[in-house]
Amino acid sequence: MQFDYVSVTEVLFRIGPGNEASECHGVLCGLLCAKGGGAAGLWVNHIMSQINEANEVPPGELETLLNPIILESQRQLTSVECDFQPILPEDTASVAEKTVALAQWAQGFLVGMSFGGIKDLKELPADSMEILIDFTKIAQAGKYDIEGTEEEDAAFTEISEYLRAGVLLVYQELNSPSVTHPVDKSRLH
């Protein structure tokens, strides 16, 4: 099951305004890379910390809404088919909108890695360290004026593919059989 930007946005909006689908998915994937299966509870807690007091979604329903996103993201990151996709706006969105979402996703990923305990990039394998340094640059992409040219669209496609492949590599390097993470079964029902 692939989640699209619109459906995740709708789920997050039910939880509370201000939760951007791309950024929230980036946080989740960063946590999954840093903590493996132990990331689920941390991500739900992060989403809950973003909720305003007017939220009417009970905690049990919150987990029901979020667990499919967690499980699908875990499946994609561990799949031998390498079918992981960051949650970004549809191809029909403007290049500017997609670029802002890509920057938010990269920023969220870095936040998730930090929440997951990665505080010093120098402690990572060399390839992962280089990828995360690149992600800090991608996270700044939303600050540029985007006119929607074909060159910008091609650059977006290339950068989003680099991000996708980079996440898979980081996940593999940090979650190899020799690296163990506790699974947080309290959040997966």
C-alpha cells in the first residue's frame, strides 16, 4: 500500500493543523533509520506534541490513524524491491510546491535522525554522513525562488531520486544485521 501526499495530509489534518505530510513522514523515516523498529512510539509522541488543545481525535484513534503509515514506511525501507518513496505532492503539483515539500521532508528526516539519537554525523558510516550533509543542503531548497522551468523540474526529479536512494542506503548502513534496535511493540497493534 502506497500512501499519497493528499491522504497523509488528510490524516494529519484530522489530528491537528500545522502537521505537514512531507515533514512528518521525513521525521518518521529519520527515526526508522536511527532506531529501527523502536521508532514508532517516538514518532507518535512527536505527532502528539504538535497537536493543539482543540484536537478531538482520541489517543486510541490517533494510533489507528498513524500505524498504517508507520507499518508501510517500515515495509518500504526493508523491502528487497527498494520501493521506498518519500511522501511528496503529486507530479501535477508545481515545481515550487514539490521543492518546498522536498525541503520539508529532508528537514524532517534530519530531525528524526536527531530524535533517534544521531547527534554527531562523524559517528556515522562515511556514506551516510555524506548523505546527511547533502540532506542539510536539500532542506534549504525551499528558500529559493522557483519559476517552474523544465530545468528546475528535471533538477527536482534528480534530487528527489537522490534523496530516495540516500534514505535506503542510510537505513541499510544503520540497520544491518550487526546493528540491533529494540522494537517498540507498544505502538504497533
